[in-house]
Amino acid sequence: GRGGAGSSGRGAAAGGSGDVDDMEVDLTPYMNTSAFLVPDSFSVERAYLLFRTMGLRHLVVVDDSHHVKGIVTRKDLLGYRLDEALTKAIGAHAASNARSMRVRHPAEP
């Protein structure tokens, strides 16, 4: 093991013969295999929208090969005033869609 202040033979004193660093624990029963994943190119606004609409606390960020690059938490996004940014983005998107969906008569240019 590494030695250190916390490993002064506690494994042996507790009836074990191995070092704590060498022990293995099966974490499978505690894993959530249905976690939400987003690509590392995902926008902050869209991530925030996922947190808000899905009630998420964590969001796993992956690369193009689906390797985990990190985790974003709801707390990570708290200081960014995203409510305002999201409202503006949704408003701009809705206005853009309204303009592009306007019905034109054949006589109009």
C-alpha cells in the first residue's frame, strides 16, 4: 500500500490480512446504468434545459467515442444566470421560427 497516516494496519486489526488499497468492492448494485449522457460539444443552455425539465442532478459528458470526459452537476450551473439566457434564446428561436413559417401568397416576392 501507500503507507500514509490512515493505513496504520487497520486492515489487519479488523481481521483482514490485506491492505485497504488492495481491496476490491463490487459497486454494480449501486450503479445507475440509465444516466443521461451528452456529447462534450453540447451547449450549456441545452444542458441547463435538461436539468430543468428532467429534474436531473448530474449529467455525464462523453466524447465522440462515448468515453466519459466528466460530470456536470446542477450546482455547477447555478451561477450562470441561465434562466435569463434560456428565456432569451427560446424567444429568439420562436421569433425565427415564426418568420420562417409565415405563409406567403404566390403573388408575393
